Amino acid sequence: MCGITGFWDFKNPLSTKERQTIIKNMALEIKSRGPDGEGIWIDEETGITIGHRRLSIIDLSTKASQPMHSHCGRFVLSYNGEVYNFQELRKELEGKGIVFKTHSDTEVILEACAVYGVKKATEKFIGMFAFALWDRRGRKIYLVRDRLGIKPLYWGIHNHTLFFGSQLKSFRPHPSWHPKQNPAALNLYFQYKYVPSPFSIYEDIFKLEPGHILTIDSARTIKKESFWDLKSIATHNISQRHSKQSIDTTLKNLEILLTDSVKRILISDVPVGCFLSGGIDSSLVTALMQSLSNRPIQTFSIGFERPEYNEAPQAKRIANFLGTNHHEEILTEKKCLDTIPNLSDFFDEPFSDSSQIPTYLVSALAKKKVTVVLSGDGGDELFGGYTRYKIAHQLWNTLLHLPRSVKYLGASTLSVLPTNILNTLTSILPQKLSHAGLPNKIEKLSRILKAHSEKDFYQCLVSQNIDLEKLFISNLKTSLSFPPLQGFSFIEFMQYWDMKTYLPDDILVKVDRASMAVGLEARVPLLDHRLVELSWTLPEHFKIQRGETKWILKQLLAKKIPQHMFSGPKRGFAIPISEWLKGPLKKWGEDIIYSTAPQNIHLPYIQHLWKEHLFNKNDHHEVLWSYLMYAQWNTTYH
């Protein structure tokens, strides 16, 4: 795992010395991504300037440093990530006469692109990657991002300069960097708590979409093409699957493929461990990892003093059963609160999924023992793990048959429904709302009941309760588009859009930034693209059966761990932000909320929500946390 950055100025001539100073400072901004070394390269003829920060994982020698040149001298590569099948590709290329100088996957990527061409080479890669490849002969640059968006890659032409890199903050030292915030992106951030692709928070700068190759030449001609398309894969596999699949055969195939994914991911020249929350996904990854090791693996979990947030006891029981060398830390309120001022540096774009805090702290715990860690992320999206998958389609099917007047009447009378009925209805809401107050849940449900389509229904589920007309002085009405998908059930519709948006732009951003902040490489075996493709061949009842989510993963895990060990309620990675804003975070929050407002923010609206929250009139912690994270980011970078 590393960090890449670079620029190509089309109209602003700089001396070589100036370029060297600028690119060194740009790379220094992302030093935490690669604390083990720095590399730069400048093309004197065109001015293309590339920087790299290295976290040494495979082939720790200086020969494997980047930017790296191909044997033929035509290509220069700066790369972030890991390609797990590099050894097979290396043998294939050796058969074509390539003589390798290192044992790194970087050199394999470089020579594969030189031999096969960028698109065909990329289609062969299994792994997570984002890279910049400069073609000296063709005078063009290729920017490439992996299929699921595990690794980040920003790009854009701003003030006649092409910028590209792993993180936005790497662009700051460049003299041409004077960005303006994108009002549409900010609008989307306050709806979803992250800035969705292809937007970035800045005008003219974008996230390269997962599974894409972007090519830019000296004439500024831009070409974008896909080398892997989730919609095509999902549509094809749904249409081809058999309704009478054997569960035994499917389980066997799933276990073989998942074991292969974990086995490949364990290749490393530095210590490897595993996050273990006690949930289905991390427990399965841990069990497979331990089965492939001849000694106890290192596992890591964190817990909270409050039992309703604490998964540590369950994680410890599973670790003891599997025989891992387990490390646990109970997070104190102070440790969590001390992390908050640094979040805008770690997440250099507005981001307000509050599980960013425990994710960072468990990464810091793991970094004390290992350099690489495996994570169970992706299981919910692939195998139907979210509660809303099992409840939402039932509710939507009911709503379809109700007249609009009845739905609106129901929305207006939610507050008088019995508690047991409300609890059933609110179970479709996101896990992070489980600790929210009843007024907030009722407001969310009211929006859901008024939905006119699957798109509207899903939009209500994944966006927060916020009045954008009151938040912004001048509001651009923007929202994500979730068009219907032919041949998809409503559950599959939700899974697809979660994989396209929430997974790469929230979950994977959180894991990448939190782990990279401490120089830890996080690998995600469940997001091997072969497993993703397999998941779309599974009939729906293999994922959700008799109200049980992730059914097939639980059948597989039951072969490794007694079922009673993992049958507890799903807690997620929630923290008590709502309570903290009324207590230990109150002064910090008030200092921000009652200071000068960022441009275009109508601060009296936020102050009104703050007062309602403090006096327990409603639980506004999600919107307040989004504002506080944005305001802190805005102060840090502007």
C-alpha cells in the first residue's frame, strides 16, 4: 500500500528545480500512506511530474521503489495497492522473455501493461489498485482504478494543470491549486454523509469511477473506458442463474473461492493480522486465515465501556476458539474524543460516518503489531447482510397496493402507533439510527411511506433527515440517481446501488483513510471480484432465508465455529455520538456552531437543530455530526 500523486501543467512552465520541490512537498502531504520511502520522476520534455510514497510490503529492497520504469523504457509507473495473482502473471511474462529485476508486484504490473496493453493487462489483475502509467512514446497518461474502488484515485484539470493522486491534500503544495468547493457535491454530502463518485468536494476535480481507465494526452484529449462493469456482470449472472441450485455445491464453490482469496491476500514480506469484530464477515475471514497458518495469527478488536455498543466479548470468544493471538482494547471516551480534531487531516474530504473513529483506533491498535491487516468489509453488500434488505421489500410490496391518500394518512399518524409496530417498521432503517430517538425515526419513516417508486423508497433509506432548503442560503437541488434495473428484484436493486455508491464512497473510504493514517495496509478478501461475480449467481433465498440475513455465509461459518458464538445481534461500529454532543463534546460543538459559518451555510438552522438536540426535543446527531465534520474540514483546508 502506498500513495501516489502527480501533475502535468499544460500552460505554466516550471523549471526542473521547481518541479522537484513541488512534487516532494506533494508527496510529503501523504507521507502516512507510505512512511518507508519517497520517489519522484520528471519528464523533462513534457513536464509530467510523478511522485510516490512507499509502504514496503512485497520485496522490501530499494530495487522495488517507485516510480518504476519498464524494461523497454517506454512506461513509468506509480502504483498504490496489491495485485494478488502477480506470481502467476510473472511466470506468464517470463514465458514471453521478460527478465525481472525485482520480486515485486509493481514490476509485474508494469511489464504486463507493456506486453498486453493497459486494458488487457488490467483485466488480468486480481486485487486492489490505483495507478498512474506514463507512456513516454505516446505522450499520454493512463489513470486506472480497481473494479470495486478499494483504492482511491482523484483526477482533474484545474488552472491548466492535470492533477492526479490518492488524496486531495496532496495537491495543496502546487502553486496552481486554488480550488472552489462544488455546491452540488456539498449538497450530496449533507444527504449521504460522503461525497459520491464521480464528484469530489471541489469543482474540476473528480474521483475516477471503479473499474475504469482514464487516458489523457498532450492535447488534453480525455478518454474514459470501463474494463469491468458491475451492472453488466450482475445483469448477466442474474439472467443465467439456475433456480434449483444445490446448496451443497454452492457452499463448496464459495468456500473454495473465498479460501483462495484469503490465501492470495496473505502473501507478504511483513507481518499480517486480521480485524475481528465478532460479526459474521470478520469471523469467517479470521477462521479461514487461521486455517491457512501454521501458527496463531494476530487478531484485533476494540470494545466500549457501554454494553450496548460493545462487541469485544464476542470477538474474544471466537478468537479463543480459533486459537488466535488476540489483542483487545476498550476505548475510553477520552481516547475517542482526542481523535476527533485529527479527522479532517485523515479524511481530507468531508466525511461523517462516525464509525470512522473506531475504525481509526482499531487500525492504530493493529499497527503496533503488524503492517497488513485483513478486514471483513463487503459481506453485507454481497450476501444481503443489511436488515433493510429483508424488511424493506416486504414493506414496499405492501405500499404498492395502498392508495396514495392512505399512505399519506399513515405517514401523518405514525406517532400514535403502538411501540411494537413502530419497532418493526423502524428495523428497516440504517443500523446507525438504532440508537436515535423516536421522533427522528418517525420522521424518517414518514418520508419512506410517501415514496412513489423503488428509487424514492431507497433514496429515503440511504439519505439523512435534513432540510436542504433551510441549510443552504442558495440550494442546488441535487441527488443521486437510482434508475430501475431490469430483471432485478427490489433486494437486488438495493444491493446493486449499495455496491455502486455506499460501498466505495463510504465503507472503503473509511477503511482506506483510517488505516493509511497509521501506515497500515487493509486488505478485503470478500471483495475479490471473482467473489462479487459469484454472489450475483446466487438465488435470493441463499442470501436471505426465513428472515435470516447472510444465510449462506452463516452456513459456511458454522463449519468453522459453533453457531451460538456468532448468533448475537448485529451492532455495527456505532458510537454514542448523540450522547457525547450533549456532554463531553458540547463545548467543542458549540465553539464550531456559534462561530462564523462557512460560505452558503445558513447557520441559524444548524443552531436550531443543536438546541433541539441538547434539550432532547429530537435527536439530530447525524445532521449535526455532518455539519461539524464539514466545518472542521473547511477550517483545516480553507
